[in-house]
Amino acid sequence: MASVADGQQEKPRVEFIKRNVGLTTVPAKVMALDGLEVLDLAQNQIEIVPKGLFQDIAQLKTLNLSHNAIKALPEEVAVLKCLEVLAISHNCLQGLPEALFTLAVLRDLNASYNQIDFISNHIGDMEGLHVLNLAGNKLRAIPSDVGWLGLKQLNISDNPDLNIPAHVLQCGFKWCPTAN
């Protein structure tokens, strides 16, 4: 353990990682983990994020639910005020909850390869966002405010019907055009 300047011990980082183990639900013991900062349940068969889950792990910094069968994220995602990284790629999401766009410290959002066809204009409120990956969805448009975010990387490839505002293209993002 690292020492803190005032002589107190720094708390160890609490992580719960269960990848590719065939989970169909989020284990109940996750909600009892005090100080949980990293929850990685990628590559399982989870379909539902249980109500109340985020209330009990509000200090979470990294959430990886990629490669599951999740159909929706609950609006209570808004309680995750410390969340910096959200990986929800390769699921069955048809949209993102409005509450997600209130997370001020979220810097990396990967929602690629879902069924998302609409992104709220409130994405423009996410001033701390650096990486946005929406590749492989069903987007037809992206809010023009995306062009004014301080993004370092934007991936909107593989959205065949996507209409991209001209000023978004002029921002010099790192992104891959749709392959023909």
C-alpha cells in the first residue's frame, strides 16, 4: 500500500472482474463490495442490469459490460458521478439513457456495435468526454454539438445511413470512415 502524505494509508483499489464465465445476471455480491472502483463483467450473457445496482456502487470509476446481451441501461446510471470509463459495446442497446449525459467526469464512452439509432443532443453537455466510440450502430445523425466537444477520438464508422454535420468532419478527429 502506498503511503499518503499525512501518514494515513491509501485504500487499495477494489475491483470485481468476472469475464467470460457465463454469467447471466450481475452477481448480488457486487452490491456489497465497499469502495468498488472497477466492475468488469464483459463477455458474459447478461441481459438485464438490475435496478438498484448503481445505487450501491456509486463510487465506480470503470464499468465494462461489453459483449453481453444487455437491452437497456437504467436511468439510475446518473448516480455514478465518479464514472470515468463506460464500455458497453457489443450488446443489444437501442439507445442510451438521458441520465448518462449528466456524468461530468466520464471521459471514455464505448457504445459501439449495438442497435443505437439516436443520440441525445445532451451529449454536448459532456465536456469531459475525450473518447466517443459509436461505430457499428444504426445512427442516422449525430448531434452537431459533438463537433464542439473536446474529443480526442471519435469513431462513428460503420453507421451506413449516418448524416455527419460538416463542422464535425472539419474538427480533425481520429475516426474511420464507413467501409464500402
